[in-house]
Amino acid sequence: MLSDETSCNACDRSCKDKEVAKMDATASRVYSIDIENLLMRYNRSRRFNTVKCDYLHIDEGMCQIVFNELTCTKLKYIEPYDNTSGHHEGKRIHAIKQMLKVAELLTSVPTIKNYIVQFGQKTVLFSWRNPEVDEPATNAAEESMMVFDEPSKIAANTTLTSMLPDGFIFVQQLYPKRFAF
């Protein structure tokens, strides 16, 4: 279970659990690093106060490294939107920027860069929970209808894919689906 304390504390709903993402790591042991807290601990210059993702996941076989941003937010805030305070890029774009900033920070250290390059798959994972569609399906019919609540696939969205450095892929995970290692 992965949770995002910041999102949960700001939320006006009282979810039964604080879970934002689920992982399936049955094929390999996965190590998760709370990169947000790690950077806060060693961030003496305070340069990375708002540009850090939540987790870094590494599988034991060094096949996959995942930069993971978690959020619990309404669908209308995922895409770019306008409100009385102006135009906002949307949580998805903001999350990708956060994950890429952490990747840039880590790869600026040659030893860490050499380590990251070894992974066969490098992923930026946007895990989010929509509090408006929070109740789990109670039967097979409801479960199949939940597909229509999912945001559209964005693999063909060149705006997002052009933001990624070579070798990285973008994956979006909508709770309660599991991300498989």
C-alpha cells in the first residue's frame, strides 16, 4: 500500500484507508525509497521543496526503476484547467515535471547515472486516486462499467512523451488498479 499524506490531509473526504496506489511485486522483490522525505532531509539549500516525486522503486533484478508520484484528486484537476486564480497545468503534467526533476538530480551524479542506465525499463509512474469514484465495485457488472470512469489513454499524447528523456516511459495508474513489476 502506498499513500500520499499531503493529498490525504488536504482532502475533504474521509476515505476508509489512505491508500493511493497498489503494487504487484510477486515476480521480484521491490525496494521502495521515500524519495520525498529523503530529499527533504538532505536538502540544505531548499532548492527541491516543490519539485520532488514521492517514491523511487527498484526491483531486485535491476530490470525496472520507477519514479512514482502519488495523488488523490478529482478528475477535473488532472488535465490543465482554469479557475479564478488563473491557468493551471494540471496535476499530471506537474507530476511528470516532479519525477523528471528527481531523475535529473540523481543523474547529475555520475555514479548514480551509471546505476540508472543499467535498468532495462525506466518508468515515470503517475498513480492517482479519484475521491469522487472511491467506492469499489460490488459485482462484476459494476466492475466492467468502471472502465468508463478511467481517463483516456495518453500513450499517443506527444506533449507528454516528448517531455521524457530517452529510455523513459510514462505510465498512469488509476486506483484501485495495480502496477505490476
